[in-house]
Amino acid sequence: MRSRVHRHLASVVPELFADLPPAMATLSVAGALDAEGERPVLPPEFNWRDYTVMLLHVAAEIEHSLMVQYLFAAYSMGGPQVPEELRDDVRRWQEIILGIAKEEMGHLVTVQNLLTALGGPMNLDREDYPWGSDFYPFAFSLRPLSARSLATYVVAESPETWSGPEAEAIKEVAADTAGQYVNRVGALYGRIDSVLKNKDFLPDELFHAETLPYQASWDEWGRGYTRGQRGQEAGNVPDVASPQLLVFGVFSRDSARKALHEIGEQGEAPDVDEQDETSHFNRFLGIYRALAGLPPEQQALVARRVAENPVTAHRLNEVEAADRAAAEVTTSPITDPFTALWGHLFNLRYRMLLTDIAHAFRLAGPLDNGGVLTGRGALVHRAFAEMYNLRAVAGRLVELPLERDVPDGLRAGPTFEMPYSLELPHHDHDCWLLQRDLVQASRLLVDQLVDTDPASARDPYLIALRESDQRALEQIEHVLGRKGCTR
């Protein structure tokens, strides 16, 4: 978390600051629970609504970051090196982790609904890597799947009541992998709920039901999923239930608390019920047990040899000389020019996804009008298309070389680098100009890919992407023409 946010986080997990000198500790935990351990205490510089918005911003960044790390792990799995006898298992594990990442997207969108209902600014941001904080479940890092990385996911999603020899062993592996104690995500949601439930902190009039038309709804974002239950999804691996996407509208205190409860329950297993295979905790734990039970030489073949924290360029000029060695260790620059272009395309489509989601929250109303997509409908439709694009481009990056002239070296992997800004312009007309900018940037990148490797002109995916971008551009030009050039 950014340092400007981190200074307030002792109010959520005060035990992390137990080693501070008494005077500093007293200041740091102003905002922890009261002497009876029941009511949160308001930290300095906040009132209760603003404090809740800050905590929801933290929750949004955590959900976003977990989603990205799970996607990276899933994309790294598979490949020709997987032994024949493990391929069905690896494909099934990959589908499970992809499903969990999709559910994290639902959590991220629901947190935006909570922020919207309270009149706070939405937050689709996260820090770029490498980074970490004392509160975040574990330091953000894009790693190919392994038993060690899985251990951090298990602990982050674990319920408070999880204990015993197996739990302690996995927590030890997780801490060793992350280089820090791995915190539970549920602790933050517990703190938010302790504020939400108190009418003295947040009066009923602070929950704005009139924002519902602007919020994301399950009817919009739940396409392809079964409401209220997990079931088979056409085309998925046998014996793997489709994800249950949770997207809740927020219009009152009770609806806000229900949304948080459902998110928390999907992540954790209530009472560590191992018969409940719907929680992220139990699904990760099941994969961890199976993977950790394999011989080490087989464990190493489950994922491709993908670099950790791939980036599209060296950034050593952005850090102090004393930190250069650390920077070189924690990121993996892509030095192959052709691979780097695919990395830039991935980053751009990632930005387009986040921009589509943010822009959709600016518009109210239905997705279509008499069978014709509205602006909001077009944005939601394109967001789903970008999810497909990310998977498709990631599929290329896990096969392309990281380094120039080292064909047998590490593969690059998806970059997931954040854009310079996710702020939208103030006027809707300018938001659509931004949409046009991004589509045009994509067309330029595809042209560069073809110039670098002329065979790419026959690439079916790039041909389809060009056609899709052309349709999007025509749609955007139509909206801009309808809106005119004035504001």
C-alpha cells in the first residue's frame, strides 16, 4: 500500500506495530479496538465516513492485486513440459485458479458499489510491482505457480479459526516465501463491518440508494454464470464447477453488510468446513495438498519457466544507485524486442479493461435501448472482450523469450504493469476521447508487431483484434458525433 495510506493502517491490524516504542505505539493504534476489544476507535484526521472510504480503498487495492497475482499464476501453468500423467490435474487446477480470479473481479466491482453508495471515489488502482507493506496479505509479486506461492494464497484466504499442525506448517512456508508474516484478508473486512454496523458512526442517510443505477449489477456482470450457485459451465474442464460471481448492489446499511459478508464467506471457509469446496481457502488448500504431495521434480514441471515480475523496460534510471541491485533482483526486464511489444499490448489491454469498468460507473441506465447498446452497455461488453484479450495475449507471453538471443531461457509472462493514471476526464465527451486514444494506440502496437515480424500479419488473433478494434472505433466515433464537440 502507498506510504500515504500505510500510516493509517495500524488502526486495522495494531499487532503489527507492537514493537514500536510505547509513545509511538500509542499514536499508531489510535483507531484500533477499544479497551473491551469491541468498538473501533476513530484514528486522527478522519471522521467515520471518510475512514470507511479509506478502508474500502485499501480493500479494493487488495482485491485487485490478488486477482492479478492469481491470474499470473494460472497463466503460467501448463505447457509441453507437463508429464502426460499430470496434464488433466494441471488443467483442472488452472481452471480452478482462473475461477477464483474471476470471483475476485466480482469482489473488486462490489467494493466499487460500496464506495459509490457512500459517495466516495471509486478505486481501481493498485501499486506497480515490486512492492509490499506490513498490512497487505503478502508482498505483491507475480510468480509462476508453485507449492510455495500457493501457500501464501492459502494463508491469505484462511479463516481466523484455521489452526493445527498442517496450518502451522503452511503458514511457515508462506512466511518464508513472502519474506514476512502473511496476513488474512478477512481482518480488514471485519474492521469495515465493525464500522458499518454502528449507526452512531454511519447514519442511515449516508447510504445513497439513488446511486444504484450507476452501480454494477449481477445482471450486467454475471453473464455466463449461475446466480446463487456454482455449476458446470460449458467448455470447462470436467469436475470443475464454474465460478460464482458475486456482484451486490448497495443501497442501505444492511445491503452493504450483506455484500461484505458474502465476499468474506466466499474467500474464507466458515468454521474451516472442508466439505465446503466453494471457498477460495478450501480450493487453494486442495490444490496445495495435491501439488505438495508430488515429488519435487514433478512439482517443477507444473508451470512453465516464466520469469517473476516481468517488465517491459529497465527502470534503473528511476531509482537511486544504492537500490539498483535490489531493482535488478525484483524485476525481470523483457529485452527481446518482439516479446516486449506483446508485453506493451498486454499492458494496454489491461488499461482498457480498467478504463471500461471505471467509465461504466459514470453512466446510468440499461445496457441496451430497443436492442441497441447504450454507452454503458458498450463499455460492459468491451470489458468482457478485454478479459478475453488478456488471456489470449498472456498465452503468447508465456511462450515468448524474456531475453534477446536466449531462446532456451526464461519465458516472459504477462506484465500487468499499471498505466501512468487511471483518472478519467471530468467531462464524458473527454472520456470517450480517451477511449478512442486507447483503441488507436492498440492499432499502432499491432502495426509495430507486424513490422517487427511480417509473419504476424497472418496471425489469426491479431487479425481478429484489428477487426474488433475497428468496430470499437466506429462505435466510439458514433458516440462522439452524437455528443458533438461541445461540453
